[in-house]
Amino acid sequence: MKAFIVIICFIGLSYEAEWSYEGEYQWPGKCSSGTLQSPIDISTKDAVVDRQGDHIQGPLVFRGYQQVTATALNNGHTLKWSAVPGTPAPVLSGGPLKGNYTFLQFHLHWLSEHAIDGFKYPLEIHMVHIKTGLKLEEALKRPDGLSVVGVLCVLKSGPAAEHALAQIIPTLPELTYRMDPDNQTMAQILDLSRMLSPEPQSFYTYHGSLTTPQCEEAVTWIVMDKPLVISDNQYKLFSKIDIGGNTFNYRALRPANRKVYRSVASCASIASPTFIGFLFSIIMCAKSILTTTLVKGICIITNMKRKFIGTSIKDCNKLG
Ligand SMILES: *[C@@H]1O[C@H](CO)[C@@H](O)[C@H](O)[C@H]1NC(C)=O
Ligand SMILES: *[C@@H]1O[C@H](CO)[C@@H](O)[C@H](O)[C@H]1NC(C)=O
Ligand SMILES: [Zn+2]
């Protein structure tokens, strides 16, 4: 009988401990005691451009992002699409990362959590990855346990702007209210490469935390520089989503008291299912880097995919 009572109390307490965006300043754990918290306002002039490749050792490599089997959930704080266990999960590597990071889930914040030079965006996509081979509880205890890619979004009108989110929008009505985690939507195959801006871009990277309790300082943040274009009509649909009675689901900015690195510009290389397709995307990327950088009269060197195409894409002065 005693055991029975204890169990009931425990469930009651853990329900009580549910957090909210209104009560942000009472969040537990590292959220209040931590010193390397996220999100931050990224100052472009203070970011250290890593030209020598000391901290950032090359472009990011996204493998398997074009076919991800995922189910969706409204957890009362966000809309989240998680990779279905047992299906091939995408793998992120390169950039500042040592080793491989397996994709777990992506979720959305409106407004954005990160700011760049004090400017916030309407939406931010977070693609959450775990160091390959670790269990979540292990990863949360290590500074390099997780890596989150942040993609900032801007609004445009017109059908062309609908492409990036087109595959998730039809699911939104099913996600209007908070759901039981055991009751996610039917699995769907998503092309996550559509959620990265196709333009050549740099990224910012720094060591920070999860932006929800327990705010563990286990995250290598990678915030993409070029915003993704999404449609203003699609964006309006997020105002219908019930996230605990709040209009927005972003955490307030935390002190940016640490070094933020900026990569040189390159295309996120997204491995296509076929080698030829992969080569093609690299060539297209190289072309667009050259045209955009030549026009601006600046030169950007990329050493992308040296091992696949034999030689690096050269200094554009020499090509010009
Ligand atoms: C990362 O994954 C790739 C492809 O599966 C593999 O070749 C490579 O050895 C892995 N790297 C590490 C450090 O495990
Ligand atoms: C799961 O979803 C179905 C259909 O939307 C609903 O009828 C059922 O009550 C839900 N179950 C739980 C545990 O939330
Ligand atoms: Zn997030």
C-alpha cells in the first residue's frame, strides 16, 4: 500500500515540474546555473573567421538527408519530427565536428532563438544530432555529445517560397494540439536537404546548450548563415498550433560570453543517392560559389570533397 502511494506522488510531482516559456527564469538545472547557455546573439564582427581550418576542419558533410523516415509530434512546446528507429538515419560530419553525428529529430521555434547582429528571424529549424554510438544520457553529460544545426528562415510570398516546407505543411492540422508521445503521426519520408538554403554559405559555430530544460551544455551549435526562404502563408499556419497557450516558443537570449567561429563559405555538401548525382551537386555548387564570389570580387577557397573529385576547387583568382 505504501509503495502504491509513493508511485502516485512521484507521477504527480513530475507532472508538476512541467516547464513553460512563461516561467523561463525558474527553469531548473543548468538553465539557471550554467555559463555556456544558448541561444545567443551572434555578432558577425566578433566571430572568428577560421581560414586556417584550426577549429573548423572543412565543409559540413550531410549524408542521407534526402530520405528520412520520420513521425511527427506536438509535445506541447514544439512540433518535432523524429527519425523512426531502425530506419537509415542521416549522419552529419565535418565542419567543427570530430567524428560522426547521427540525426535524431528536427523541431521548430517561432520566433527564432538565435539572433544575428541583434536581428531575429520568424522561424528557426533545429536539426538535433547525437555523437554516433552514444546513448542520450551519456551524450548529455559530454561537451561534444550533441550537435544542433540551426536554420534561420525568412518569409516571402508566392509559390516558389513554399518548396522548403511543402512536405511538412500537410501534417500541421494533425499537430494542432498536444499529443501523447506514443501517438505520433504516420511515418513519412522527408527530404531534409530542402530545409537548407541551396546557396553557398558559411556557418557560425560555438559551444552551448540545449534551449529547453535541463539546458545541458552538451551542444556544438552550427548556425547556418544564409536564411532559408519559406512562404508567408505557410508561416501563418503556425499561429494555429497550440503550444501550451503561448504564441511563441523561443527561449530568451543568453550572454554571448564565448568565442564564436565562422567558417569560410561553401555549399553544404549533401550526398545524393548516386555518385554521379553527388558529383553533379558539387560541380553546381562550385559554379555558384565562383559566380557569386567573382562578382563580389572576393576570393573564397574551398577544399570540399577533395577525396571524391581528386583535386580541390581552386582559389578563384587563378580561375578568373
Ligand atoms: C563516419 O561514417 C563514415 C561513413 O559511414 C565512415 O566511413 C567513417 O569511418 C566514420 N567516421 C568515424 C570517425 O567513425
Ligand atoms: C491517439 O490518437 C487517436 C486518433 O487521433 C485518438 O483517438 C486517441 O485517443 C489518441 N490516444 C492517445 C493516448 O492520446
Ligand atoms: Zn530547439
